[in-house]
Amino acid sequence: MDIGIDLISFHTPSYYLDLRVLAERRGVDPDKFVIGVGQERMAIPPPDQDIVTLAANAALPVVEKAGRDGIGLLLFATESGIDQSKAAALFCHGLLGLPPECRCVELKEACYGGTAALRLAAAMVAANPSMKALVLAADIARYDLGSSGEPTQGAGAVAMLVTANPRVMALDPETGVHAEDIMDFWRPNYRAEAFVDGKYSTRMYLTTLIPAWKAYAAASGRTLADHAHLAFHMPFTKIAWKSLSRLCRAEGVPEPSAGEAARLLGPATVWNRITGNTYSACVHEGLCSLLDNAPEPLDGRRIGFFSYGSGCMAEFYSGVVRPGYRGHVFTDLHRAMLENRTELTYRQYEDIFNYGVPQDGGDHVFAPYRGGPFRLAGINGHKRRYEPR
Ligand code: CAA
């Protein structure tokens, strides 16, 4: 019996900063960001959006299309948690009107959390194929102003319905994982911005790719040539090209031509280039991008995925796109959302960055900004209050 992604949807805030504007302010050649790092725009969440609203906004089209009955598991992956105790999954459970017979949990391992949630959900569905699982991954990537990580900020969420006999992608059972205890990127509970050793984190990403790939290849007997496309975790899109070249060297196969590399990698990077890093949502934002932008039909094609979470966890896995998937994807919704975003000035970006979350327990009401169907209306007595728009 196949288990996998029955429906998948992606959401990003309605505001962005063009990285050429940031480059000018930072006195950097714009080509460094656009060509060297491979990013053009970064999504900026206004004060009335957080991980809960981003995830609920991503999930609404999925639950409206599939119905709410039978959703018995809701896993929420994030490293931008809003509460140390209550799971973000429960806020979404309420907003989405899910049934009470639903196990709701939040989980974390940096950017790997979305993949962990997907694999756990698939295992739970395999044990009980009549159950459906909703996997949400949402993050807001924040680094200090002026830091090397600043141009790789972003925000977004992915919602995946995991079922037996899925309509979009059947997951292959073979995976390869690699774990190591390192400090390459971390955010202590008292900080709103992450600390990162940028070069070390990039080196560890590329280093752990190889044991994860080798374990996957040994378990599955597959080679790189068995994958029609590759979707990598993308803290910045240039890393997909670095990863492919690292994999080819490890396999002892010639690196593909520039055209072939663009064919293999390009479609999965289109959305990330204009949203920035979405941490735990990133690799499956890449899947949405691939499903929405691949020039050829993907029916029956195998896609390889590499997920990396600092700290660190790495996993290589794959899935096969189901025949007829095009009838079940949200391409038009994704395109319209991305085409209708509002560009911010540098000043507006900095004002939003510095806005902060009120911490005094008073009654705070947030002005409505543009966005998806749900918004954070305010905070009162340290409780967040969400509402439909
Ligand atoms: N024109 C074209 N290219 C240019 C250029 C120009 N004018 N100037 C520089 N470049 C190129 C450089 O040659 C370099 O390319 P290569 O890597 O191919 O050599 C690229 O632009 C970047 O230049 P630098 O390495 O000098 O950039 P930097 O040190 O300022 O920042 C970074 C790079 C360290 C990745 C930084 O973006 C960062 O700290 N990012 C956050 C951490 C991160 O994303 N880590 C990735 C792995 S960790 C992970 O995956 C988890 C996660 O999501 C955070």
C-alpha cells in the first residue's frame, strides 16, 4: 500500500524586500546576493502574522478540499515557536475546525522538523491506513540586521495531508539519515534572532549530505540517475548546485552540464528564490515549486529530497509523483499569492523587523495588514488572539 502526500499547499506573507535594495543599504554588490547566494527577494511577515497564521493559511485550502473527517493526527514542525508549553498545532486545530479526535503535537529539530513530521506521519498512517495526518511546517527566518545571514531571511509555511493511496506523491520507504551533535546554528530561548556560524553550517550541510545519500543509496539500490529532479533544503538556492556537485564527486560520476544541472534543480528553487529561507518548510516548499514549475509532466517520476537541520540531522529520501497529480495541486493559488505581494522599502522592512512582540501582558490590538485568511488580531493577558480576516 502506498503512503504519502495526498495534498500539499504553501503560504508566504504578502510583503517582501528586494535583495538589491538590501545590498545597496549594506554597501554590497547586488550580484553577491542574486548570483553568489542565489536569492532575489525575502518574505517579510507583518506584525499580524506568525507561524500559526502562516501554517493555518497554508492548511485551509487542503482541509477545504479534502474535508476534515478522518484527520487524526496534526504535527506542527517549527523552530520559531510562540510558546514553550502549548503546541502551535492546537491553535491551528481550532482555527481549522478539526475534529476533537485528533492528536496534536509540535516538534522541533531546526530545519529538519518538517521532514521528521512527514516521516512520523507516514509511519502512523501505515499503522492505521484509515487515518489521515496533517503535517504543518512554518518558520520565520530572522538574523541580526547587517549580519551575513540577513539576506537569507524569509518566512513561509507548508501544509501536507498524509494518507494511504495519496494523490500527489507516494513516499519511498527507503531513507538515509545522519545525526551529529554540533553547534552550527542555534537560537537560545532568550533570543529572537538565531546565532549562526555561516561557513561552518554550510560545510556541515554539504558534509552530512554524503553519509545520508550513501545510506539511502545502499537501502534503495538507486543511483543519482534514478531521480528525475532533486529538491534540497534551501537556506539559499545556490546550495542546491553545490550539493549536486558534491554528490557527483562522492559517486565518482561526471558533473552534469550547466543546462542539465538547471533542468534537475531549477524548478524546485523558483519559489525559494523569492521567499528566502523558510527553515522547516523549505524542502517541501521546494516540492511545491517543482510541482508548480516543472516544464514537463512529472507523472510517475521519482524525486530525490535532501533535508538538513542544524545541530544537526540530515536525511535523504525520495518519492514518486502520482499519475494525475496536476488535478490536485494548488499552482494557481501559489502563483496568485506570489504575484500579488507588496514590495517594502528598506525603512518599512526595518520598522517591521524592530516591531517586536508586546511582553507586558497589556491589551494589544494589531492593525490589519494584507495576508491570508487568518490573522493574529492581538495579544491580551499574554494570550494570542487569532481571527479569520
Ligand atoms: N558577484 C557574484 N558572486 C559573488 C559576488 C559578486 N559580486 N560576491 C561574492 N559572491 C559569491 C561568493 O564567491 C560566494 O560564492 P561561493 O560560495 O560559490 O564561493 C557567495 O557569493 C557568498 O559569498 P560569501 O561566502 O562571501 O558570503 P557570506 O560569507 O557573506 O555569506 C553565508 C554566506 C555564510 C551562507 C551567509 O548567507 C549565512 O550566514 N547564511 C546563514 C546560514 C546558512 O544559511 N547556512 C547554510 C547551512 S545551515 C542550514 O541549512 C540550516 C538553515 O537553514 C539555517
